[in-house]
Amino acid sequence: MPRLSWTMEQRATVKRYMLLTTLFAVAGVALGVFLAASGNAGGWVVLGMCLCIWAACVLFVGSVRRDQP
């Protein structure tokens, strides 16, 4: 039995979620850089957390996308 591919709505939702996570990641990176530049050690933590969460999201969506025909 053949598997169906994603519908246009599902692809649009994935693109919207990726755009939203990218915007939050950019804002988090900017905040982390600002905090690190101002001498706050927590800036590095914020920077690392934002990048790790964004990378995990990209890897998850990429693996789901590859599993679809």
C-alpha cells in the first residue's frame, strides 16, 4: 500500500513553524550576544540554549520530511 505524501496545508504549516522558530532563534541569539558582550555570563547559556533548540527542531523536521515519499 503506497504512502501518501504531505498535503499542501501540512507543508505550509511546517514552513510557518520553521519560520517562527528561526525568528525566535535569531531573537535569542541577539539577546545572548548582547548579554555576553555586556559581561553577563548567562548570555552564553542563552546563546547555547537557543542554538540547541533550533538545531533540534531543524533536525526533527528534516528527518520527518525525509521519511515522507
